[in-house]
Amino acid sequence: EAAGGGGGGHEGGGDHTEEAELDEERSEVYAVLFPWFAEIVGVFVYYVSSRYAHAIPYTAVMFVIGALIGISVHYAPNNAITSSAATWIGIEGEVILLVFLPGLLYLDSYN
């Protein structure tokens, strides 16, 4: 029983690490959510601007939406979108360039 009691105390510490692992897994899931959300917003804005608002530049609208999402990370209540955006904000710019730039250059080499 003493070993079982000691195991119970150890399990309490294990629960803390399990909770931290669950939080890390949730943040990984949230990291996948933001690119999909941004793509859906981009398609929606492109559709609306091409059909109804020809005079408003698409890139300017996307810049404003991106700025609002960036501000909401700091001031809005914590939800799935803001958690995902916060994960992406923490990534260094060099890493994003190293990941996406080769594909963009390859695509431009054909056009």
C-alpha cells in the first residue's frame, strides 16, 4: 500500500505533465487552424471584392483584416482563432521565408 500511496503522489505530478502535454497538443491543433482560416477569409474577400466592390483593392482589405487579427490576439478573449494566430506570431520571419520562398520562386519561374 505504501508503494501505491507513493504512486498516487507521483501520479499527481504526472497529471501536471499530462496537462502540459495536452496544452501543447491543443496549441499544435490550433496552429493548423489559422492557415485554413486565413485561406477561407481570403477566398471570401476575393469573391466579394470581385463581384461587388471593384474599387477596393484586395491586398489593402487583406492587410486590414490581418492587422485586426493581429490586434485581436492581444486584446480579444482567448479562443481558437486567437490561440492559433498567437502560435503563428511567435514564429520567426526567417523560418517562414525559408519554408515558403522556394515554392514561390519555383512557381514564378514558370510564369
